Amino acid sequence: MYAQAIAQCVQAVKTLETYLDKAERHANAKKFEVAVLLSTRLAPDMGGLLYQIQSACDYLKGGAAWLSGQQPPRHEDTEQTLDEARARIRKTIEFAEGVAADGYADAASQIVKVSWVPGKLTGENYLLQIVIPNVYFHVAMAYAILRTNGVDVGKRDFIGPVNAF
């Protein structure tokens, strides 16, 4: 279950690259610097697009790490360009996909401490109450920022590729 849930979150984070590709094409077509979109936010008290990307990546790598008994790799949040954002997404996905399914064998019994949650969480509660909702929240906010600014992203971009058998 844990490997499948993390794989689902990996898929969600992968869609961010599609968003960035479309944002770049949109900026080029409208003749403005795509960097403008990286700092765009939906509301004054929300983080901008780049923050949403960093946060989605952080929840994914945190989930993959803590649930497999590891420390998450540290990312410094220094990205400022589209290429740096893409690199952040790719190194996060590489880390998460590098955890073998059997690495989650003890995921349910892992105890996770989140700085803003009083007490400790079981691996199951951490996955279901923190990782999954936060990955999807930040991916959805990135989508909404771009959609609000005229970038041609749609539901299929949010869902990503579907692997039929």
C-alpha cells in the first residue's frame, strides 16, 4: 500500500513538469518572461508557483523517506528559474522512485514527527493525513495559478498519463 501511495504521489508531482512546459510556451507566445509566473500567487497570503512546486516536492520526498525509515534529502529552496524548478522536480522523483517497494515493509510502524503537528504520527496517519493531501493540494494550487493566468492546462494535465493494460 505504501509503495503504491507514494507512486501515486510521484505521478502527481510529475505533472508539474507538464505545467511548466505549458507555462513556458504560453509566456513565449504572449511575449513575457516566464519567471513572472514563478512568483504568481492566487492570494496575497499564499505562496507563489515556485513555492507550490517546492512544497509538493518536499511532501513527496518526506513521505518516501520517513515511511521507508530514512532521512529526507535536504533541498535548499534556492530555485529561481524554470530549469531549476524542473531539476527540483526531477531529483525529488528520482529519490522517491529509488525507494524499492520492500523499503516500505515497516511503514505502518514508523513514527513520524511533523513540526506543526502536536505529538507523533503513525506511518499510516502520516501518509493519509499529511503526505497525500499536501502533495495534491500543492499540485492543485500550481495548476490553479497557471490556469488563472491563462496557461492552457486542463484536467488531463492534472491527472497525467493513465497506464492501461
